[in-house]
Amino acid sequence: MKTNKIIYWASTLFIFLFDTVMPALTSHTPLAVEGIRHLGYPDYFRVQLTIFKVLGGVLLIMPKVPVRFKEWAYFGFGVNFISASIAHAVVDGFGFFMILPLIILGVLIVSYVSYHRLNRQRELTLA
């Protein structure tokens, strides 16, 4: 159980820092504004995406959140990473910016699987 906790918290903290804290602090910078514009999205999408990333990250990091809310947060981040990869592939072609969201999606999957393992272990110890 200790190994699963370490894996869960390490992967979840990575997602939280990379896709919640960073966008919350940098989404208003000229580089972020130009990045969204470069992909063909309107500026309001950048604001909307940042709000949803912050809400999803908070749901993932808080321990007493119901499973259903965490499931939606995981789903939202998964859609975000897949969509980012597709957008970069269409606009820029194959490259680092297309691969990076898929790598982070892998970290998200590790967090998701370890979260469910922890829940299963807790249920077994309570039974």
C-alpha cells in the first residue's frame, strides 16, 4: 500500500503542478496567448481551459473528494491531453509538442490506476 501511495501522490502532484499550477500562473502571459492563437483557438478558450484545469487539479489533489468527481477530473484531463496532441499534430506536424501531451497522459494514467488500487486496498482493509 505504501508503494501505491508514493506512486499515486508523485504522479498526481506532477499533474497538479504541470497542468494546474503552471497554467494558473502563466495563462495570461503573451507566450500563452500566442500559443492558443497559434493553434487556432479564440482567446476566451484559454481562459475557460485554465479555469477547468484549476478546478480539475483541485479535485485530483484533495483527498476527501467523492470518486465520481475525481473520475470526471481524470476524464477532463485525458481529453485535454489528447486534444492538445491532435491540435499540435494538425498545426505543427509530428514533433515534440505533439508527443509531450501523450507523455503527460501516461503520467495521468499512472495516477488513475494507482488511485483505484489505493481505493481497492482501503476497501479490503475496512472489510
